[in-house]
Amino acid sequence: MKSKIFIITALTASVLFFAANSNAQIELKDILSGKFSAQSVGGFRSTPDGEHFTRLSSDKKAILRYSWKTQQIIDTLFNVDKTRETRLDKIDGYDISSTGFRILVWKNVEHIYRHSWKADFYDYDVRRNFLKPLSEQTGKIMIPLFSPDGRMCAFVRDNNIWLKKFDYDTELQVTTDGELTKILNGNTDWVYEEEFGTTRLMSWSADSKFLAFVKTDESQVPLYRFQDFDGSLYPSFYEYKYPKPGETNSTVCAYAYDTDTKKIKKMEVPLDADGYIPEIRFTENPEQLAVMTFNRHQNRFDMYYVNPKSAVARLILHDDNPCYVDSDWARRIIFTKENFLYVSEKSGFAHIYLYNINGIPERQVTNGNYDITDVYGIDALTKTVYYQSAEESPLRRTVYKVDAKGVKTKLSEREGSNSATFSSTFKYYVNQYSNVSTPSYITLHDDKGKQLSVLKDNSELQQKLSTAHLPKKEFFTFTNESGETLNGWLLKPADFDPNRKYPVMMTQYSGPGSQTVLDRFELGWEWCLPTYGYIVASVDGRGTGARGDTFRKCTYQKLGVLESDDQIAGARYLGSLPYIDRDRIAIWGWSFGGYNVLMSLSCGNGIFRAGIAIAPVTDWRFYDSIYTERFMRTPQENENGYNISSPVKLAANLRGRLLLIHGTADDNVHFQNSVYYTKALEDNAIQFDQQIYPAKDHSIAGGKTREHLYTRVIDFLDKNLK
């Protein structure tokens, strides 16, 4: 889970449904098949000149270069059918060196955890049209990284760093102490990958003379094991290092490897023994290795510059917060030769600050009572900053630029959800837009916001939508018992009758910084429920995103308490509406959403007739250290907070029918959570329904699993709400 427990949905936001027949009914199979999916455009990789981008062909056989302005193919950079020495049938991905003279391509990807993977890598010499394996050694490779001069490539194999020198066609081993479940060099452990969203902690100096990396020692981290029900007569065990709250974490240190002397030197970075290094990155100055650090509580962030020759560090940037500093922004600092951008919440909202390269503040780029939600970059020459924000409404996203004088220009013209992909020089950008009734509408623009062309309008599907009885989000607001105004939406059946009383199924995630109530087009499995006579509703309670630091962090050290209070308040509000049957309200969620289902059923005093909890945390002591301690601190420091937010300890209070679903191979939210919760319910003589998916991970996907899962959920709702 990166920053927040990740909710797995059936489809992406671009999925549409309904045939041209206005009497058509949406069925679960229509949603899961994706046969009404909208077309999209993606895969833009801007070249340094800012006039072109590259993309992998749809058949994965070629790397194509396009013009940003015309969106037309200019040439082919790589083709599997025309290479010398080695021929491949297709490739899974590619990376181009800064010079453009070498391309890494790969295939046979083997996933390790959610984000990490290894594969067979090949080196393509563009000028010679020559393709060969990147390494002559056996074993798949991880996280390769070109040097800035394009003459070398660092990579990891079996937790050790290797270096390929293209000029001499040689490779050498940089580290030798890498060992499974003990020492990692350059790559990251499970919890760093999940919660900091990083799989590579390596960086080259601008002059290609130093390779910096983080060494991770996870030897003292407790080992987690679970049975792998893979069909064998005697199930095997899967094991990996997984630190839980208050337990031993990995220790980390930054090092620099000198490519001339072949010596490794430890960087003298001030860091607590149990502190974190979620990012290292050289600036354009080869003597400035930026090392980002956090204390274990994650409420203190420090960025140091370290000289790789002397190993001496100096503090450049400091940020702190009474609760926690958002590590996503710390990892996404943007450097130019003279400046860097950092997003801080010190004003009470997430805003962009511009510093000179030595950490001296120059100006606050954005300000106001709204949150920045993405930063696209800064033009190094003009110091114009490009970003996305929730300035218009927490429900919407808009793209802006602001110049060095503070003059702000709105670049996205349509009201709803907008996101942008810019060329490397910010001369062009692609805007992807949708709202509650408009599927993905993708356009090309120049730097002034002028639309140059429409790349995808999904007009055929839009025409179908205009004649179909499409369930459409209706937004609403209400006030909870603490006086907070909360946002929500609902879907009504196509034949809605205001004189009827409908059952309701509430969908939510509720995790820190998340949002489900947004003005965007989306289609989850729940969109079939109005066909079956249900109203579907969603509420973003306290702790969710785009409403400032106070609203987002008021759940600190008591996760699930206010979040469940607000789902209960939402159910009360919905139950007060004349067309809703207050005695037939259900709630469902996945991961953190599943956790909040259990909290809501235990604290709602029977307001929910039923609940469906999928892959839920049932006690924060069972989850990982980085995520949990960010919001709860350790159990030793916050025992009461852990107790009042534990569904296991609140099991005796559960009211309403429960369907508990989990995969036995979940390496994220362990099946242990549901096992212990099951025992708590049994100890309190509480009956419930349960669905187990053998050998399925946190996504519970593959084959016909999702169809089985959602059919099970619908059958459960029909049994308990109708």
C-alpha cells in the first residue's frame, strides 16, 4: 500500500456501459467484460527536444517516434524483425539513454511484489542495429539505470549491483554482500515498495562518475510466512520480511561508488537508527547528492546534500508536522540547475514552494484554501510552474500554470476532472478530461492552452449515452454530528419512483487522503445494482483528501473512529430521504474500505442491515510499520488508539449481517486479519458469512474470480436487503 491502502476496483474510470437500445439493462457481466470500454491514449515518453515522444507499438514489436504537434509517426527507433544478432518475437517495455544511442528492451517479466519485477534485458545499439543480452551472467535483472552519458548501465541481480560498460562490452560486480532476506543493494524491501512507492534507490551523478545507492539491511526484520495453496498435495510456504507496527524495521545507509577508483564510500547522512531514506537523487551538480530522510514517526522530513567525494552532508530543507509529513511530496521534489520545487502543508493546505538550489526560499508559488493535487514540473528558463489542483472544488481537478511574476493561467477549460501530460519543454500537453456524464475526452494543446487537436473523443459511445437510461451520479452534501459538511453521490434506478422505498448499498474507501466522491466518469461493479432495484451511494468522510491538512489529518492516532462515524452519519442522512428505506441499508468496501465496513457495523448500533468487507485490516497491529505508524504511531506509544480502532476488539458490538471475503495469498493485508476476526466473532457467538479465495492475493483477481466474487456479493445483498 503506497500512502494509503489501495482499493481494487473492477474497472478503470474510462469504462462505459449500455448498448444503443435505451431499454437495455446493465448486467454484471457487461461491466466485467469491458465490452463498453472507452478508448484512451497513453504511453507518452517525451524526448529531450520537446518536439517528439516515443511509444511502444500496440503489437509490442516496435518503438515508434511521434511528433507532439502532429501526433504522427516520424520514424521507428526499434523493430524486433530488423535487429541484428538477436531476434525477439516482441518486447514488454523499453528505456532510451539520454543520448539516444542505446535502448534497453525487456521481456519475460516476473513480478516480485505489487510494483517490483525482474526480466530478461537486452541492449540495443541504435547506430549498429545490434541487439544482445545486457548481461552474460545467468539470472533475471532488476531496475536498470543508464548513466547520464549513456556509456554505462547499473542494474541489480540477486540483491547486488552490477555495472555494464558499453564501450568495452564488460560488466563488473559493484557489491557482493547482497543476500535474500538480509541485504539489498539499490533495490527496496517489501514495505518501502508498498508504502513509499519506490523499487529503486540508485542515482547517477551528472558527470557519470559516481553511482549512489542505498543499502538495506532487513536481516533483523521478522519473517512472515503463509501457506501457498497451489494445488500441491503438500502446500508449500511463501515467506518474506514484513515489519509490523512497533517491530524491527530494516536499517538503511547511503553509499557512493566511484567508477574510476572502484571504491565504495558511506555517506555521512544524519539519520535515526530506525529512520527512513525513501529517495536519493543527484542534482545537476555532481557534487550534490540529495538524500531525503524521515524519522520513524514520519513527522520530520530532512533533505541533505552530500558530496560523494568527501561524504559530508549538509541540511538543505526541513519540514515537520504535528501529525505526519506526506512522503509522496518529499519523494517528488523537482530539481532544475538553479532551483527545486517542494510541496508542503505548512500553511494548512498542500502548496508549492520554490527554493533556489541551495535551499533558500524564493517564493510560495501557490496559495489559498485548496490543495495542490499534482505537480507536473517547472520550466527552468522562465520558472513557470505547471500543476493540478482542487482549487475549484474538492470534487474537481483543474490544470494550471503560474509564471515567475505569480500570474496564473488556467489551462484546462472543461469543468470536471482534468489531468495533463506535458512534453519535456512544456511546449505541448495532452489533457485527459471526464465528468460524471462524459467519458474520457483527450485533447492536444499548446503552452497557452489552445486546443490543437482532439486525440480521442469517444463520440460513438457518447452518442449511445445520450439515448440510454444511464444511471448518473447525483451529488449531495449533509452535515455530520460534529458540524462538518460532507460530500456524497448516489445512483438511482433508471425507472426511479420517488414514491417507493429503495434499499441502499453504500460504497466507500475512506482511507487517509483518498476520495471516491469526484466529478469524473467511472464504472465499478456497483453500477449494475440500480438495475436490480438498489440505490447506490458514496460518502467521503473525515480523513479523505483535497480539503486541507486539518480535515485530512483529524483521524491521526485513531484511524477508523471518525471515518466510521461519518459513514454512520451518511446512512442516517440517506435514511431520512423519503425514497430510501432506512431499515435496508448496506455498506461495502475493500482493504481500508473493508476495514471501515467492520468499524461501521460495530459502531453503528444496527443502522446497517448488512455489510461486505473484502480483504480488511482487522487490527492495526497486523498491518505494516510504515503505513500504520504514519497514522497511528506504535502500539507501545498509542495502545488506546489501537484498541478503539480494532474490529477484533469491537467484534462483540457487531450488528447486521456480515459477508467477510479474503484471499489466502494476500501479502499486503494478510489473511491472518480475517482469521483472527473470525475467531473473535465465534467467541461472541455472532453468525456471519464468509468467502475464501485460495491462492489469491490482495486483488483477488484472475480467471473468473471477480465474476464469482461480485455474484456472491449481489446474492448476499439480495438475501439480506430485499
